[in-house]
Amino acid sequence: MAKEIITSVANQKIKNLIKLKNDPKSPYFLVETRHLVKEAEKANLVKEIFATYETEFNKQNYIIGSNIAKRLSEIVNTDGVFALCQKPTVEDLDNKIVFLDNVQDPGNVGTIIRTLKAFNFDSIITNVNVFNSKVIRSTQGAIFSVKHKKSFDSYAELKKLKDLGYKIYITSLDKDSQHYDQVPTNFQKLVVVLGNEGKGVEPKLLELADYKIYIPINFESLNVAVASGIILNEFYKKR
């Protein structure tokens, strides 16, 4: 079957793809780079593939001009491969959840998603759009196989999980917080809560904690994504 060639950014399909970048409510999202498109294919999320002739990407439905690739791209040196993807249906979350309380930076969110996947956690709750292009790139495709839920009220969401029997671990600098590697982790259902880059976890959430935990450091603070790696690795080692 002949592949359609698109050379103008005025083409309706291309205009629709451009709009996706600023439409978090759309049931679709755009993926860029050969690697991430292949990862999305593994998760059966790809609807259509757009690639420049130079990429020799044989699976594309549409061959696009380099001018279109530049318009669609959000990275400096694009490889010219893009996919229109369907957002996966939100399922019930699994037993090991990372809960982000107002973590804002998409790069941090993406790195945390990649980290939780590496350390055998299943799900994430966050107020950030996980299909933001920077989040997707930071996850390196991990988001396609991690269950997710968007939070609009951190306290209400966390209270619901506590009522469902999840053990709640919250990062905190309170005096009664425990060293992160000295708390029991042998529970079937658990949630690790990480806070905003500047303000930390909302104080009201601490009343829901089964365990308040901290990482001892010789500096003022840690990047939240780095902190997630330290804590989740400890949980992984104790599994």
C-alpha cells in the first residue's frame, strides 16, 4: 500500500498533531523519536506513524517533509519519527504506588516514573499531565507500562488509599521521622509520598502517614527525583 506524502504544515492531520501538544484533555498524544515510538508500539498505543523519508522508518503511514518534522519536534535534533498514540484506559492502581504531592517539573515527574518502574513499583498518582512531551521523554517509555491517575485533591486521594488498607510512607523532616532504611516495608499494599520541589509535602497529609521517613544528607536538600531513587531502591532491596 502506497504511503501518503505530506509536505505542508497546513495539512489537517499535521494541524491536529500540533494542537495535541497543548491539549491535555485529548484522548490522544504525540510521541517523538524512533525509540519511544517503538516502546509505544509494544504497549499497543500507536494509531499512526509519521516519519521523514530520510529516516527510512518502514512502518510509517505517512512520509513527512523535514519542515513538518521541525514544526512537530520539541527537541533540538529530531530523528524525524513521530506517532499519534491513544492514551491507555485508566485502570485500578496496583499495590505499590508512588504519590507525588504537587511535584511540578515534568522532568522530575518523568524521571520518577522511570525510577519506580525500575524498582518494581506499579503505579503513580500525580497532578501533572503524564503525557506531557517532556514527561514522556524523561520516562524513556516507562510511562507506557505504568498505571497512572491524576490527582486533583492530594488529601482526599491519599485518605481513600489509606481507607483501602495501603500503608502510607511520607517524606518529612519532622523530628519524629524515621531513617528511610529503618522502617518495615513488608506490606502487600503501600504508598510512598514525595513532595513539591520547594515546599515538600503538604503538612496536612502527614496526619495520614503510617511512617514519616527522611534521608540523612550533608547538604540542604535533595532533588525529588534523586530522593525517589534512594527510597525506592531501599524498598526494592527489602522485597
